[in-house]
Amino acid sequence: KCRGSRDFHYYLCRQPKGGGMEIIMIKYDRLWDTMRQRNISQYKLIKDYGIDKAQLHRIRKNMVVKTVILNNLCAILDCQIEDIMEYVPDGDAEKNKIT
């Protein structure tokens, strides 16, 4: 079972190949808001700007996304990275820090 917090909806849980559960701490909800503000649809990103459908699917699922895609989205939407993604710390983030 995936662990979470009061704000569980911020986390996407999945089971990696090695077993156990992992909590995804990057979410892309802000992208959809920014797209609405700029009147740019997913269809337009695909057809007019050449953004791959598979990459949009990965973003919808809060999966790993290539940084070149994030760079392109920022350029297309004329925005900063924090306008399309957000880091949501896991309760164990301090324990998992790389030093």
C-alpha cells in the first residue's frame, strides 16, 4: 500500500520493478493551468509545436519527462519552470537526501 499524507492527491504511487512502492514528488498540475491561461491546448502542442503525445502522456501521469521537453514547453508557453511543475516533498525527503 502506498503511503501518503493528508494531501494524498499530490502523490502518484507506483510499484517499481524491484518491488515496494515509491512516491512521485514532482507533479505537473501547474502546466495545465498555464496552458489554459495561454489558450494553448494539448492538440495545439502536438500539431503546431511538435510535442510528442507520449511525452504529454508521461506528464499527465507525473512520470519522468525529458528536460528538453520541459525546456520546449517553457519556450512555447513563455513561462518559467515553476509555472509547469512543482516539487512536493515526501515525508521521508530528509532521510533520503544525497550528501
